[in-house]
Amino acid sequence: MKYYVSVLAGAMSYGILSTIVVLAYGEGYKLGEVVGTQLITGFILSWMLALYTRFNMKRKHNKAGKSSTASTHVFQKLTWKQRLMLMAAGTPTVITGLVYYQSLRYIPASLAIILLFQFTWISVLIQAVSKRQRPNKVTLFTLVILFGGTLLAAGFLEQGLAEFSGLGIALGLMAAVSYSLFVLFSGKAVPSAHPAFRSAWMVTGGLVLLCILFPPTFLFNGLIWSQLLVFGLLLGFFGAFIPPVLFAIGVPHIGGDMAGILGAVELPVAVLLSAIVLHEHVSLLQWFGVIVVLLGVALPELHKLRVKRTSPSYS
């Protein structure tokens, strides 16, 4: 149960980010500054947790004694190959943040999160292609429900597609693809490693990529000591620290499919905050679309549970 709660809490944390980013843009901060402070904060927090975990490991290792095979197994260090694998697995988080946050400049936060949420069916498509398996009827029906719910939740049927920025929509969908890769890779990259170390190396890989794309000049021109630091701390905690740690704990145990389903909680959290904090208009028809999307995400898992209950058991 704790692994399900872990992934659920991580997804809820992601739902908070869009509102914070829009507020940061309102104060005049740029994309590289917002994402940069987020990852630097996440980097510091992640490595503080990793060092604290290592300290506890050493203490338990010394108490158990060198003859303890269990203690020796826990104390095994990551190889550089494993570290590089984790760093590579962390790069989609940067791409997701960049394109998703940039989309918030062109479209409302409530629409941006709905587009990002298309990772649910994109993940299914990626797995189908990688496994060379055609999606079954339940999956196809689910995709139809998700597509219909998205049209309602995004407000396309009420306002028309022409009312929205094409660039913003494209960026939101690109973020969905990148987020799908992150969810899939986070569970497959060195799953035997301790979650604290997995998360720290993944955030490190993301930070390295970001520094190449956007050199962190805000660290040297004094801008970091402005209100940007507050936004960076919030984004780093809820975006670059909490979700990777919680996903690293939960995803290897519950699987990518279930992680994608539990990630559904991100959608209502983000839309609700957009309506309350940013005062964006969200109609009843859009809320109905959100509910339809949530049902579509849960449908495959509900079908699996039904099959397990109805299938005969042999002793």
C-alpha cells in the first residue's frame, strides 16, 4: 500500500507546479531561470537525502558487522555505468519541464496540464511499439474515452481549437511525450539501487543537461537572492525532489502501468489550483471532461482486477 501512496503523492506534487510557474512568470522571470532554480534546489535536496542515507547505511553496516551478508548487500556502491544510466534516465525531466513551462506562456495552465496528461495514452503507445504488441480492445476503448474526455476538459468543444495557440498546444504534447519517457525510465533504470541514490543521480543528469542548454547566470548576477529563490525552492521541492524520490520508491514495485494510472491525480489537482489561485475559468463541461479522463485512465486497471476475480483458481 505504501508504494501506491508514494506514487500518488508524487503525482500530486507535479500538479502544483504549473500554478507556481505562472506566478513566477507574472513576476518577470524567464524560462531558464525558473527551471534552473528548480533543478538546483532539487539537486541540493536530493544529495542531502543521499548523504543522510549513506550515513545511516554505514552506521547499520558497522553495527551488523562485516560478516552480515544483508548489510554488505545494502552497502554496495553504484558503478559509474549505473550512475550514467540514471543520469540519462533523469534527462526527460528537464525536457518535460522546459517544454511544459514554455507552453504556459501561450495557453492557460488548466489546458497545459490536460495536454501534459496525454502521457497516459502515449505511455501505452510506447509500450505497444517497444513490445511489438497491438493494443487490445480494452486499451483501444480507453484511448477513445481519453480522447473524448480531453476534448471536453480542454474546452475545445466550447471555444473551438482556433481560440488556442498552436505553438502552446504543440509544446504541451511534447511535454507529454517526455513525461511518458520519464515514467517508463524511472522504473527500469537500475531498480536495485536505493531510491535516494537513484533520485540523486537522476536529478544530477537533468541539471547537467540544463546547464548546457541554459547556463545558470542567475547564480552570479545576484538574481538568485530575489523572489526567484522562493519560486525555486517551491518548484525544486515539489518538482525536482519529491516526485523523483517517491517515484523511485514506488514505481519499481507497482509497475509503470499502475504508476500511470495513479498519476491521474495530477490532473484534478492542477486544474483545481488553476481555478482557485490563478482564477482561470473552468466550466462544468470541462470538469466533466476531467472526470471522463480519470475514468479512462482507471479503466484498464479495473478490467485487470475484474479478470483476476472471475478467472478460476487452481490449487
